[in-house]
Amino acid sequence: MTERLYIYDTTLRDGQQTQGVQFSAAEKVEIALMLDQLGVDYIEGGWPGANPTDSEFFATAPATRATMTAFGMTKRSGRSAENDEVLAAVMNAGTSSVCLVGKTHPFHVREALGITLDENLENIRASIAHLVASGREALFDAEHFFDGYADDSAYAVACLRAALDAGARWIVLCDTNGGTLPGRVGQVTRAVIAAGIPGDHLGIHCHDDTGNAVACTLAAVDAGARQIQGTLNGLGERCGNASLTTLLPTLVLKKPYASTLEIGLTRDALAGLTRISRRLDEILNRAPSRAAPYAGTSAFAHKAGLHASAILKNPATYEHIDPGVVGNERIIPMSNQAGQSNLRARLAEAGIAVERDDPALSRILDLVKMREEAGYAYDGAQASFELLALTELGRMQHFFDVDRYRVTIERRKNAAGRRISVSEAVVVVQIGGQRMLSVSESIGPDGDDLGPVNALWRALAKDLGPYQTAISDMHLTDFRVRITGAGVEATTRVNIESADHQGHRWSTVGVSPNIVDASFEALVEAIRWKLIRDKVTPA
Ligand SMILES: CC(=O)SCCNC(=O)CCNC(=O)[C@H](O)C(C)(C)COP(=O)(O)OP(=O)(O)OC[C@H]1O[C@@H](n2cnc3c(N)ncnc32)[C@H](O)[C@@H]1OP(=O)(O)O
Ligand SMILES: CC(=O)C(=O)O
């Protein structure tokens, strides 16, 4: 018989506690709709009353199939739940479900709240009873539960019991400081169930401070907890929360969960996982994590020659699942670890047909290895690799030549008298016998300098004559610089990631002792790749 496991997402609340993350209300709406598509059961939208964004979000929250939940804390001592203004703001959001965090560790009751243990129990009871009396589904987040249990298990469980007896639907065991290991989470969860808190009322909320949040969550599920809390891409306070991007496919696809637990997530929805994960990164203006399980850009990248050779015979040789199941894709990158199998697969993927015995194959392989020795890295620069291969195969189209470029950096006062630096770039290109000169500065909308690479990009993209339409939907999404080698041998590698409105993302690489020169090479390659991908006819 299968048991129901409920998924509770807290990206919009705990995820917003990530350093550097600040969602707007509109972004929260977009994320809530993505979570709903995915099939989570609860969406914790934030803390109404705590800040204007969260209040605005609840005022305009979208209709969702998932239960929208407001978050807050148990009432303060010395006032009734009805008269606690923080709790009132949470209730006023009007959600059918409300989650309140409360203390369960005597140390925190005494130190952080400065009240007696009995007062805290009463605050929990009265707050939950107030939610239930007003017809809300009540959840109790038992803060620092595992630390509290280690200190005084009877008191920690008494806090859970106070919430359960007052009518809480869910009691959520929180590893707030994230220091508990999976074995201990499993052991304590079992003990809590044995103490009379039923597993189908028990949730788990883990932080990733030891890198074990997902494992701890699974340990609690193994022990009988039937609600898991987590966030998209593992966002959350400090090191983050248990990542639902990892947990959801694990629960749907892996034994024993797939056959013993029912969750509200279909296989179709799971195929949207990578897209949703990447969209969140875009909202946060972050490059997607390479190593993230399932949705990472390297999750199905097969770099080593031996792996690639076997993958081509049967992907199951080096993949634990089919990448398409989570909407991700297989990548066979080129690098100095590659053999001919990587090369042929990579070329085929790029739509470049080459006969098995074409002598260009070993020339390309040698060239890749030689250039990697000189500082290039092609495993993260697929587009540059394709250009290199096309050139070596004699199939590279000729779009334009760069005659010269120049960048100057000037430190000067702006109109307001503030000292700013301004970069100016001049680029001269030859297109179909015509010479074109473009000049651009790098001043952003707020008057600040965006740097010499930005000035170069603007100058290059300003007027490419017959190619202007093709590159007009192109923009740069990431820029990474790495110094390779040391001392006088040091050189700079620049990786540029570009995207267009058709949803393509591509990476190029440039190498030079001079950072601007390396950047320029990567920029020019990004444009050339776009022209090829869009099948633009050379002028
Ligand atoms: C483990 C977690 O992640 S829980 C989620 C935590 N999230 C947040 O804190 C983000 C949103 N928080 C906020 O915007 C603010 O902290 C507010 C609006 C909630 C409260 O702001 P303030 O009234 O200025 O209080 P402040 O933040 O300084 O301190 C928290 C107060 O809540 C009390 N408190 C903390 N936890 C609880 C609790 N579970 N029950 C009752 N009171 C609590 C503290 O003792 C402290 O009270 P004090 O001011 O009398 O010392
Ligand atoms: C409630 C919560 O976020 C925590 O205890 O970590």
C-alpha cells in the first residue's frame, strides 16, 4: 500500500532568507506559479506583515492548486493570541493555512525569549488554538527541535504535543542550525513517533550546514515523517535548505520511495524541473550550478573519453537516469580528457556530420589538446569548440574580419561632480569589402562604468551591417575570468556565456595574457556562433 507524502515548499520564505536574495512581489508570483505547475502541496509565500514585499505578495497572491501558506511566529508572552499584532498581520493575509515557528529548545526559550518553559508551552498552545478556531489549517515549525531534543527530550516533545493537542495538522521537526546528521535525524524522528506524534502529522525541515540536508530529509521520511519541507535549488538561510530540486526526482524515481510513497508530482511535471530550476537562477541573476544533482548543467556531462565511448554505445553505462526525465540534457564536452568518441558525439550533437575515418577528427582532437595546454578550456565552451571544429573541417563560413580594436579607460568627473571611470571602445570590422567603424562607451543606466568588456561588446554589437538583425536578440549572461599558469607564464582565460530570445545559451572562450584581448576573442566567437546557429548567409 502506498502512503501519501506531502511536499511543502519554502522557497518564498526560507529561500528569501538566503544572503543576496531579494524577490520582488512579481517574482514571487512567478515562482509560486512554477511551484504549482511542479505539483507541490504547499507554497509558503512569506511572512505577511514582516516586510512590504511579503504583504504585497499575499494581497495579490495567484490562485494555486497548492495550498498557499502564510508564515509567522507564535504569540509573544504577556498578551493573548487575539491581541498579538505580529500574529494578527499573519492571519490577515487570509490564507487557509498558516505555519507558526515556535521554540522547542529550553536554551532558546530562556536566552532568546527570556520566558519560562511553561509560558512557552502556553504560547504554542494558544497560538495554534487561535489558528484552528479561525478555521485555518495550522502547522507548527518546531524550531531547533533536534538540538532541543538532545538537551531535554521530554520538554522538546511536550512542545510538539502542545501544538498537536491544540489542533495542528502538521508538526514540523526543524534542524534549524543544520548540524544534525542523517542517522540521528532518523533515530529522533522514530522516537518522536514512538512518543505518540503520528508520522502522518509529522514534517521535516533541514538546513544544509553539513551538506546533509537532503540525506537528513530522506532519513526522516524513512523513519515515518510524511511531509518534507525544502526549497528550489536549495535556497535558504546560511548554507540553504534541503533542495527540492534534488528531493523531488529522488522521491519519484528512486526505490523505495517510488513504489511506497505517493506524491502529487507527475512524471510530466518532473520533465519541467530543469527549466524551473534554471528560471529561478535567471530571476536571481545567477549562473546555474554545474554540479547540482539532476538539474545541474554538468549533471549529465560526460567528459572522460572512456565514459563518452561507453555512453555512445548505451547511455545507461554512465547515467543513473535518462536526463530527459528531469528535462535536462546529456553533454559530451570536448577537453584534453576526450577521445574520438567524445569528438564524434559532440559534432553529431552540433549537427556536424563527419565520417568515422575522416583524418580531420584526429587533427581536431590534437588541436583541442594543444590549445588546452595553452590555457583554453573547451568543456565549458561548447560554441568555441564547434567553431574550431568547423574551421578544421574547412566548413567555417566567413562573416567578417576585425581590422582592429581599441579600448581606453578614463577617470573623470561626471556632471554631478562624482569621479567615475569611463571605458570607450572603438572597433573596426570589414564586412564583404566594406569597412565599418563603431564607437561605444560603457556607461550604464545609473551613470556607472560597466567596464571595458561591456564597451567592446556594445561597439561590436552596435553596427554589424547585414548581421545586425541576427544579433539584435543576443545578450551576455555571464562572464568568468580565470588566471591560468603562474608568474611570467600566467595567462588569462575568459569564458563568456550568451543567450538569445529563442532560448539558446552558448559559451565561448578566449585566452590571452591580456584580459581585454581574451574577452574580445570570446565576444567575437559568441557572435560568429550565433550567425552560424541562425544560418545567416555571409555577406
Ligand atoms: C528559524 C527561522 O528561519 S524562523 C524565520 C525567521 N524569519 C525572519 O526573522 C524574517 C522576518 N522577520 C522580521 O521581519 C522581524 O524579525 C519581525 C517583523 C518578525 C519582528 O521584528 P521585531 O518586532 O523588530 O523583532 P526582532 O526581529 O528584533 O526580534 C524578534 C522578536 O521576536 C521574538 N521571538 C522570536 N521567536 C519567537 C517565537 N517563536 N515566538 C514568539 N516570539 C518570538 C524574540 O524574542 C524577539 O522579541 P523581543 O523584540 O521582545 O526581543
Ligand atoms: C522554521 C525554520 O525555518 C527553521 O527552523 O529552520
